[in-house]
Amino acid sequence: MQCTWLIGSNSPNSTIRLEIAHFETECSWDHLYIFDGDSVFSRLLAAYSGVLVRYGTSSDKLSEIVATSGNAYIYFYSDAAYNMSGVNITYSINSCPKNCSSRGICVDGVCTCWAHWRGDACDEPTCPYKCRDNGYCDVENHKCICNPEYTGFDCSFRIDEGWWAEELVNERIQGRALHEMVVINDEMWVIGGENFHHSAFQNMIKYNFIKRTWTVISNNSVKEPLNRYSHSVVAYEGNLYMYGGILYNGTVLNELWLYNTTRLSWHLLSKVTMDQNCHSEPCSPLAAMGHTATVVGNYMIVIFGHNPVYGYLNTVQQYQFGSDHWELIATRGAIVKGGYGHTSVYDSGTQRIYVYGGYHSYGAEAALVDFLYAYNSWEYTWILLTPSQSHRYLHSSVILNGMMLVFGGNTHNGTSYSNGGRCFSADFQAYDIACDTWHIMNFPSIHKQNIADFGHSAVVYNGSMYVFGGFNGQMLSDIQKLTPGSCEKNANSATCEKAAPANVTSLCGRLTSCPSCLENTYGCVWCGSSCSHGRCGKNIKETNMLDKCEVAESSNCDKLHNCHACHTEYHCGWQTDEKCYTFVRESSNGTEKAILNDDYRVKCEVPCSSRHTCENCTQGPCMWCSSQQMCIESNAYAAAFPVAQCMEWTTQITKCRGLNCRDIQTCDQCQKNHVVGVGQWYFTACPACQCNGHSTCVNGTDKCLLPCQHLTEGTHCQQCMAGYHGDPVNGGNCTPCFCNNHGDLCHRETGRCYCTTKGINGPHCNRCDESNHYVGNPEEENGSCFYNLSIDFQYTFNMSKPEDRHYTNINFMNIPVKPDVDVDFTISCSDSALVNISVSSSSSPEKYLDENHKCGTFKLRFSHDEHVFGADNSTFYVYVFNFNTPFLLLSLLIMAAIMWKIKQKYDLYRRRQRLFVEMEQMASRPFAGVAVELDAQLLIISAHSGSEDHRKKCHPTPIALEPCSGGKAAVLSLIVRQPPGDEEYTPSGQSGLTIASALVSLGTLCKGNTDVIKETSKLDSWKTSSNSSTCI
């Protein structure tokens, strides 16, 4: 919602005073801008947001806003997330402040107060309550003179209790926020910051504590840094070091500048040594804003911040003075989540840096935190301390008397509803370092003014805390001084123990990593996969040493809420659910971090900071600020525009404006525009003939001449034609639908495509519906999405729902995996459609097997002989197209060729049956056992005998004789012993015995029992068988 008001006085030098009687809007998102002039290009006076003034209250009234140009332009922007009571503003022209509060006379805009009253509005009593009897009234100077032990405008505050006081300075200095301050000797140096008036900004000033004077620093160097804010500045050996920050044009820097306070000159340290141990992105120094820098020894420790690519940083960077060396520190101990707008202070007693609060990301969202960390820069370790229970960012912190004092900040932490949290807080907290406890401090302000703000800076000088600048709807320029009282609340260990937090069980239960569970002050132990206080339950593994934590329980991947940040860790992977996951692998010692290649990671989108148009920005997970012409991550709004710099933002492409400022028509152009006829220029009404600039009027009527021009249609040419989208109202343009050739129509306003192929989705038909098992890449040339069919399953698709009305195509695919199986494909359609079937493989392009086949009931077999299945990755594609929805029934079945498998199994069955018959016949024949004696000594030939007669003869005897059916022949089987060679026995692994069979004839070749052989030379070859009826 956007509203504007213009208050005119009809006199260029008149004074307009605006008083806010009531103000309740959403903090940080809904703003009321007040300009001294007649447009948003005039000087900005204030930008209010949040719950500032409630009805019926007087203590939180805001100071008047004064416009001196004669005009006041008021602009209100709301994202309509909260329903709040709004704003009530009254104004007066050429009046006195608050009409002198009815306690004085107004003369030429200046109040002349009555007796006993003072102030510009006569609203301050000179000596209230007669100085509380703790002093006397100085009538001449209109103030109380307090006794030594009291102070305050009415002498009501004891000095030993501590109080706020404003430093009274004669010079006027420009207000600012998000600046940096350091103290060198008796001077407070202020560098940079955000201010409503960039052109004449005093970038560098210093304040002298003793003289109470401001000095604007002139630059004596040829080159100086551009104005910036959300940077860091430290003092080292009398010089200033400024790092990082953001320019007014939105550029986030990694520059390191040195300022010589003696020569009053800047020098860019461009030759700094990069981190030599860094071999992949990111490497120090990182571009950052909203970080902190702290000096420890000869090092500058840069903690956290926000980067335009990596988002909210969890990093610790270390810069060494003298060597100009940068290093990105690999920290140990507790796993912490970094952010923007925290504070870091160093305590020399504990040698720790205490990091408190900030704005942290949680996925696509972000929120304030109350975390307190301690970092040991010598051991590179983190430890978790007691949280404050008060969330805030852009506050200030200092170390004073063993306490960390925290003041102000933005404490609004609402999400879906407003809890009334203040944008500008005056809370004052103290953290006792020795006791690890928090305390709420109530220091009164002796000037009785509202000191709530954020974006200020604080330093310590001479035992007091000084706060300068800040933002509370206006840029502040005052100095507030806190003089602390007695700090003896926890003087010994007994009082420390009484003040210790009682919710340590809850604190332990929130910790999700083993290192964070062990490295804290809560007394936690790691129990299996969760953190508990004290000890674990029965049968649960207890871990109480940091080096015993499993790798899977010690990862920081879940703290990386940005794709680019996730991929900076080699074991982390960004997935499609927009979360960063830890990948580990099993090892001999348990688990270890896995090294991921790009195949296991989702490709990151273009960073939001690299998108430079509204259309390009809103197509990603980004937010477009039209007033700044900047694209940021959707969770980075509070970091990029903390002091109301963004006057209008959107995440929807339909709200992108196609017109530039030079395209906005003037009254004169409206009068001369022939398209809309002779019209008149109105601020609040439209001309009678309203064709939105896309047609002319029918003579004498208020109707538009049809057809409309410029791709529009409608009775007033108020909408885009089919196939185009945009907002043609008031001269807007229509652009063609971009659907990657997978659709012709889109939503007329949003441009979201109506995809014509089922399974393709996305705003531009650029994604496959993976959740419903569609795969492919529709963005490739001729690419599409396919439903992956499994073999031996029947599928039915019913496209009769209203959301299916644009579908005319559906695609399927199947990859047979068995190389020796045919595939049968069956498709049935209830309505008319056409079918294309094709096949492709890794070695050949896609080839169509059947085209434009009418889909009734259609069957096709893919033979394994014709197509190489399995190894060659052959894939069959089925395209069903040219149908009209509702398409009631589409049935598909892919199955292995069953008949071929049955024949194969039947042949195997017959072979097995024959084998069984043969074995049964052989088993039914007569059989008997044969005893065989093996004796190696019988085969040894005497080496001492030279005569053949002394050799012992062995006569082979058959172990089986199988007569043939005629009785004249038989199969004779013998046992033959294999020769062992030179060994006593047959070598291992070889057979020592063999059964030899031969076909022999059966008959009687002898008379009686004597066999006659006439050739005596064959006597040694033929011997008498033991069977008298068998001759061998």
C-alpha cells in the first residue's frame, strides 16, 4: 500500500510544523517519510516506523518535524503484513513549537515563556518540585543547582547510582547512523555513516572530550575513500584502519584503508597479502558489511558480517599489522552462526572477544538473536555463554569495570504478527564476565528525553561510556554520556552462583551439534544424537570430550543458509529443498567428511546482487528495491536497508514497472496525446474516455474503438491478449509469454505459463515435475519431460481435472535393462490422439519406429535382437499428442515377451527330463563293488637287476565287463594308474587314477584251459585271462 500527501503553504518561505499524535506501524517494513519540499526528491527530514506513540500516552511523544521550504511531502509505504492502528499527524503553518504549550506568547515563530517555564516550547519547568530539597533554584539561569551528592534537572538522582547526561556542545554537527568511532588520546574520531543528505555529508569528524568541541577533518591526500556505512574502524599505534562497508550505491567492499592521524591523509592498502593457505573460494579479505573488527595484539580480528554472494557470514578473518597478511581462520570448539549488526568487545582479563546479538539467517528467513559467544583469538576457539533473553541488533557494547555494557538497538523480532517490540530501544543491559550473568540496568536520563535509538556507536573514555549518533526516525547528532554507579552486585562466588541462569536444561536441549554441546558454560553432555544437561540416560552413549565427537555430529553445514555459502565447504551440498546437508562416509575410525563432486550438488542460481533489473531479480529468490535499484536476497532486507533506505520493494514480477522516470507523462504531454483524445490532467481521477492509451474513443461516446492496439483487448483495452502478459492499464506494456516452446498461453498478469505437456511445470515451463516421477530437461533444445515407465506394471492416466485443461501432450520412456529379453508395449486411449514411438542409445541418435499412429489400442514388440539392451543404454520413447482434455483414459503396459521366455523354459524342462530318464536307466543296471589295492612298492623296478627276467610283471584285471546285446562283444573297463614322473606319488592337483574302457570281442580261442599262440614273439603280449571263457 502506498499513500502520499502534499501540504502546501502557498508561501515559499513558510514554516510547516508536523506533530505526530499517534504512530503504530510494522517495525522496519512500514515507513512514513517526511520531505521538506513537494516530492521524494526533496530533502528527507524523517522516516518513522514501528510503535512510537500510543493514544493516551505522553511520555513517548516525538519531537516536532519542521519543514522550512513552504511545502511538506509525506509518503507512506506498507507491505500490509500487519493490521495496525496507523498514524495520526497534525500540522500547523507559521506557528510556534507546540503553540508554546499554552505557557507563553508566540512572536514570529518564537516562544516567549511565562515565568518559571523554559525551553523552545515552554514545556520545561525552571526548577521542578523545588529541586526536591536536594539543591536550590538559580532563578537568573532558570535551573537547579544540586548538592554534591545529587544531580539531574530536578536534583532527584544520587551520583552513586549512575545516570545518563547529554554532552552540551555549542557546534551543530550532522546526524548519522551506522558509523564507527575510536578514541585516540583525548579525542573521539567518527568515520563514515549513513545520512539522509549524501551530497554534503561530513564524512570524518572528531570530538575533543576536554574542550567539548567538534572538528570537521579535512583530507590532505590525493585519493580518499568514498563515503560508506556498516564498515569497521580500529585504532592501532595512533593510526586508523577502516575495512569493508557498503557504498550508497549498494556496492559492498573488501577494501582496507589506513588513515594517518598525524598527516591527516588516507592510504589504500592495495598490496595486502592474500591468504596463502586458501585454495578455493572464499578467501580473505571478504567483502563484508555489518561486521565487527577488534584489535588483539598485532592482529585485527574481523568477525561475521554480510556478503552479497555468501549471505550472512560465519567467518573469522584475521589481519596482521605490519606484514599486511590476511587469513581466513579455521575455528574450533562450538559451531556458531554468524550474522549482521552484532557487537564485539575484547576483555584483556580473559583474553576473549565477546560477540553479542545480531541479525541471523534461518533459511529464507532471518531473525534477531540473543546469543553471546566468546572467541579466543590465540587458540581459535569458540565457546557459548549465557544468552541475554533479549534479542537485538545494531546496538552498542563496551567493556567497563569487568562488565560488558549493552545499550539500545532494534529489538523488534516479529514474524507473522506484531508483538509490539520497539524498533528503537533504550534498554540498558550489563553482562558480568566473571559470573556469566545478565542484569537489567535502569539509569535515568537527567535531561528527561527519549534516548532510544539504534545504529549508534559507543566508546569508553575516563571511566564513562559515550554514545554518539544513531537513528530513531531521524538521524541523531547528540552525545549521551553514561556515568556508571557502583558495580558491586556480584562481589564473590556465592552471589555469582545465586545469579546463574536456572534454565540450563533448556539451553542444552536447543543445541544440535556435539561441539556446541560440549563447548559452553551450561554443563551439557552429548548423548548419542542429542544434547542433555548433566548426564545421559541408561544405555545411551555419552560423549564429554570434543575430540570424541563424530564427524556427522560436528558439521557446520546446517549453519550455511545460502547455496554459494554451502558450497564453500567441500563436505556440504545444497539440495533442491534449499537446505545445506552434510555428507560423510564410513571409515575404519567411524565416519569422515566426504569430498563431494559437483554431481551431488545443485547448481547455484545467479546471486541476487548480480541481477540488475526488476524482472531478472524477481525471477529468483530475491527482493527488488525500486527506489535504490538494488536486488538483494529475500532474507537480507534488514541488513541492506536498516535505516529506511528502501521506499518500495517487491518480490513479484508483475509489480515491476516498465517505465523509467523519463517516460512519466506531464500535464502538457497528456493534453497533446492524440491516443487518448483531448484530455485533462488529474491527480485523483481518470479522463472520461479511458482506453489506457491503447485505442481511440468512438466519437461522442466513452467507448473505445475496437480492436485495441498494442497487443491488448477488453472493453477498455485493460488486459493483454492471449499469449501475452503484463499490466496494460495506464499505458502499460504487454510482453509475449516465454514458455520454452512448451506452451503458448500464460497468466495475463503474472506471466506464469500454462504448459501443454503434462509433467512440465515452473513459471516458464522450465522444470520437470520430479515429485511425480517426470524426468528430463525442458530448457534444452527439443527437450521435454518423460514419465519413466517400469516393466511389468500397468499405468493409467486420467487428465480430466480443471488444472489439466491446457495439456495436449504427454511423454513416456523406458530403459530395458536385461540384454536377452524382448519387450512388449501396449497402449490404449479412450479418445482420439496420435502416438510417436522412437528409440535411441548412447551410440546412435533418436530414430522413429512409428509416427502419427492413431491411438486406439496399439501393441508393439521391441526385439532384443534388433536393439541392444542393457549395456548400450537403449531407451524407448513414447509421445502421445494432439489430444484434447478432458482426456479420460490412457492405459500403458510394458512387459517382457512372455512366450519367448516360456519356450526357453520348456526346452530346459525337456532336457532335464531326458537326463533324469538316462540317469534312471543307468541306475537300474546291475552293479557290484570292486576292491582295489594300491601299493607303490609293487611298481618299483629293482635297480640292481640287469635281467628282464627279474622284473616283476603286473597283469591288468578288468573291474567291469559290460556285454553287448549279441553276446559277442563287451565294454571292458580297467583302472589305469597315471605315471608320477620323478615323484613317488602323483603331483598335487592331478588325478592319479583313470578308468579306461575299450570294446572287446567275446569268444573261446582255446582248447581246454590252454591258449595256443603260434607266434612265440607275442607271448609277452598275450596272457591267460582269469576267466576261462574270455579271451583278451
